[in-house]
Amino acid sequence: MDDLKSKWLGLIGEAADEATLEDLRVQAVGKKGEVSLKMRELGKMTPEERQTAGPALNALKDEINSALAAKKTALADAALDERLKAEWLDVTLPARDRRVGTIHPVSQVWEECTAIFADMGFAVAEGPQVETDWYNFDALNIPGHHPARAEMDTFYMHRAEGDNRPPHVLRTHTSPVQIRAMEAGGAPTRIICPGRVYRADYDQTHTPMFHQVEGLAIDRDISMANLKWVLEEFFSAYFGTKVKTRFRASHFPFTEPSAEVDIQCSWEGGTVKVGEGDDWLEVLGSGMVHPKVLQAGGVDPSEWQGFAFGMGIDRIAMLKYGIPDLRAFFDSDLRWLRHYGFSALQVPTLRGGV
Ligand code: 2NL
């Protein structure tokens, strides 16, 4: 019995891997294993012999099984140690680049404008980009012979041969949206109209498609003072610092009186900073809505009056983010956008939150 024990425990102790260990288990305590065969012989023994041999064989079987289990654990631990020694992780490797998109400056500024004017009670109105010449020109007091029509570099749509109706146009401003809003909702109203507009012009400061936001406020006693407050509030929220405005007398067919609006800025080393210094930068056109324009929108000018303004989204985006060339907006890539710090959408509000 002692021979058996030292033989099997010795073999188990020397086993080099799990497969060898399994072979040993089958040979020792498997169904036809040496210990199992010995147990079968118990039946042929005398009761006295059996009384000592039975418990001894059972104890031997238990010991072999324990030794097998212990050796199995030891082999697994050794294998893990080997793997840990062989494998390693270089935590200094740079992380893989994640391909994330960024918001486009024009989209971001569009959202910023919408949020700031929304805080002042302005709703957003949108409309078609292909317009009739009535909505784009006549309703805005720009008749067919008016020089403003020729000056606008309008894109005209094609008409079929023999169709003599005036052609549709790509809207040259978002004002037609405001005429449509007046028609649909009447007065009083407070809306802004952000959108794409089109003019046949292309150089460093002009692209044939650009973005505009126009505003319109109509009530019984709206004045230029309200216009000035709204614009100063807007520019201060947009640039994140108090911005003064300067109104200069001007002329537009759709407003009377009309004013061009400058914002306070400084020029230093070829860069412009808004909200400081004593230079001025022209950023928008505005005025009191012309009575004929109110009338065209179905609003009675003897009862209602209002202010309107229009500014370029691309232009104020360039000013805020220091983008020098308008054309960069339209042949840009992600590297260019990241250079200017564009990532997730961040929208300022009157309360200064994002
Ligand atoms: C400019 C000038 C302006 C308006 C747009 C407007 C709209 C209606 C009635 C009256 Cl429905 N006015 N819009 C008024 C004044 C100026 O834009 O130079 N924008 C960049």
C-alpha cells in the first residue's frame, strides 16, 4: 500500500502538464485504474483482511485525488506566471484617433443667434430659397425699375420657352420670409429669419451663397430705441462682453428711416477686437419698416409699426472666431475647423450660460 502511495504521489508531483496529469488520473483512480482494480479484489479477501485493506484503499484514493487537484492548480498558476512574464502592455502608446465630426462655424453661429434672440422673445421663421420676384422684390418696395434690383446680382431661374411670366429667383435676402410671416400671422410679431441667400458674386469677401439673419418686431409703438436696445443686447451676449453700437443714417427701399449699425472695436496689429477701443465696424443694416412693406404683408400701417434688421451670419462668425477669409468656409476640412476650436455645440445665452 505504501509502495502504491509513493509511486502515484511521486508521478503526480513530477507531471509537467495537464495532459500528463489526466493520464495519471485514469491510470490510478479511473475505472480500470490500479487503485480501482485493487478495490475490486476486496471481495476475495477474508473479513479481517478487508477491515484493514478497505479503509486504507479509500484513504489512498482520496489522497491521490487531492494530490491531482493540488497539482492541477499549481500547473495553472505556473502557466499564468509564464504568460504574465511573456506578455506586456505598452501603456505609453498613443490612443487610437477617434473619428468625430465637428460643428461648422456657420451652423454654430446660426444656433447662437437663434438662442440669443429666443431669449428676447423672437420666434424663428423659415421659408423657400426659390422665391417669386414679388416676395423677393416688389413686396419689399423694390419695383422692377429700381436700381437695387440690378445691384443685387440676382440668380434667375429658367422659364420654359413662351412662358412670359417673371422668372423665379434665388432669394437675395431672407426678407421674403418676413413678408410671408406677416401674411400668415399678422401683427403684433417678433421673429428672426436665419437662412441661406444667393447673389452672383465671388471674391475674397463675397461667396455666391451666404447666410443671413433678419429680424422683425411689429407692435403699436415699436421704435428705433427698441431696435438699439435689442441689437446692443444681442451683440453683448454674442461677443460675451458689453458692445456699444453706433447708428449712421442710410437708405434701404424697405425701411424709413434706415440706419447702418456699427459695433465698437479696436484694431491692433491687423486683428480686430470687438467691445473695446474707439474704432467702429459696420455689421448690419436696419430701420423702421416702410409702410408700403407693412401693407404688402397685409399689416395696416396706420395701426402698426416695427423695426427690421439684417446681418450676415458668415461675417459675424469670422469676427468672433478670427477667421480671415470667407472662402475658407466652403473648402474647409476638420483640421481647419479644429484649428479654430470647433468641437461640440456651445450656445451662449443672455444669462451667459452655454
Ligand atoms: C443689410 C440690410 C436689412 C432689412 C434688412 C427688412 C425686412 C422687412 C422689412 C423691412 Cl420684411 N426690412 N429687412 C431691413 C434693413 C436692412 O438688411 O445690409 N443687411 C446685411
